[in-house]
Amino acid sequence: MFGRSDKSSTPEPTDAGGATSDAGHEAGKGRPTPSRREAEAARKQQIKIPKDPKAAKKATRERDREARATQRRGMMAGDERYMPLRDQGPAKSFTRDFVDARFTLAEVFIFVAVGVLLLGFIKQQTVQTWVSIAFFAFTAMIAVDMIVLLVQLSMRAKKKFPDPKDRKGILLYGALRTLQLRRLRLPPPRVKRGGAPKT
């Protein structure tokens, strides 16, 4: 009675060898076993990178070229994920649409400047005087037209984006886009003249 021990207090036998083996296995490896998919992806990645330095450089150039082509296709499609940081955000998208929906005199400035340059070869004082007057007058008209556009842009943007942080930099962004030819603008215009969406 006094010498008999309770069976319930006897510890259950454990597989000490198995536990030690598992612990040692985990400690020796130090990282989880990769899945079959991960191992296959790693193997393919190693295959894709040539060991030859020249071949590796060529493969790197090809990957960079493909990445640039993908980025350009995405930007031309209007996907903001592929746009530069300066073009991202709803405020910048609103500014692009606001500018692209209007015709501005600044768009044709480059053609006027080329015309003035060509007329400069005419060695007549009267022609030179009138060309200079016309050029300065056109430049003043561009300045007035741009100021009106930027004032309208600011007023519309304040209503759509009340937080000043959201409107930061849009006036300069809009002015620079105004100076670009419509066909050369990037990201490309999404709206037609007048504001109708492009199909």
C-alpha cells in the first residue's frame, strides 16, 4: 500500500531518440525546406543566367530592353503602374486631362519659332521689324493664354482636391505639358479636344 506507486503519476515513455533527431535535423539545416515549386523556379533562374560574362551581359541587356518595352506599353495604355513618379496620382491625371482637353497657343510655339528663324535670313529692315513685333506679340499671347489656363486649372483643382498637399506641383506640371506638342505628350492624352474620352 505504502510502497505501491500510482500508475497515473508514471511519465509516459517518449521517443527521445526521435525528438533529438528532429531537433538536430532542424538545427543543422537552419532553414525550412523549400517547396518543389520554389526549387524548380530557382533552378530555372540559374539556367537563365549564363556563366559566360559576355553572354551574361547580353542576357542582362535583353532583360532591360524587354522591361523598358513593357514599361512603355503600359504607359501608352495609361496604366499608372508603369508611369514615372512625376506622372502618378489622381491630381496629375486630372491635370493632364484638363490640359489635353484644350487647344493652347503654346502648342504651336515651336512652329512659330522656326518660321521666325527662317524669316531672319531675309535682309530687309522692314521685314525684320515686323517679324520681331509679331514674335513678341505672339509670345505675349502665349503668356496670357497660359495664365488663364493655369488660373482655371487651379480653381477646378481646389474643388476636386481640397487638400493642398494633393495639388502640390500641378500648376508647373500643367504648364510644362502645355508647352509640348499634343502628339508627343507622354503619357499620351486620354481625352479629345473638348474633353470627350478617346476611344
